[in-house]
Amino acid sequence: MADLVLVDTAGFGNLSANVAMTSADAVLVPALSGEADITEAEKTIRLVARLARAARRDIAARVLLNRAQVQDTCKKWSQGSRALKALF
């Protein structure tokens, strides 16, 4: 049986969050559908990728959109953050 530990860290870069992400098997990044939130989520996904490379292991990372209107979110994605959309 596998253990499951959930860690909720602050939504800004800090050493504690980096240590938690480096130790994790998976990282879930909650975000609202606004352009600023999507941009920050993209930065976090890229940070997880860098931490995974440094740790020499895979760390899965996914974005969870909160309070998102599907049409509104797709429009904002197509207007701005294509890189985040490509990560899905």
C-alpha cells in the first residue's frame, strides 16, 4: 500500500515550496482562469520541470483550473499563454 501525503504551500516561490515539490511524486497547481493566474501556473510548471531535472527524476505536474468558464478560459488561452496549453 502506498502512502499519500498532501502538502499545501503558499502561492509564491519559497524554499519550503521548492523542497516540497522536489520531494513530491506529483504537483498540482491550482489556478483561476485569468491571464495572470495562467502565467503564474506556467511558471510553476516550468519550475517543477527544472526541479525534476536537478533531482534526476520525474515529477508529474498538472494545473487545476478553478471557477473557470470553459469558453472564457479557451479564449484567454488562445489569446495569451499558448505554452501552458501545450503542456496539457
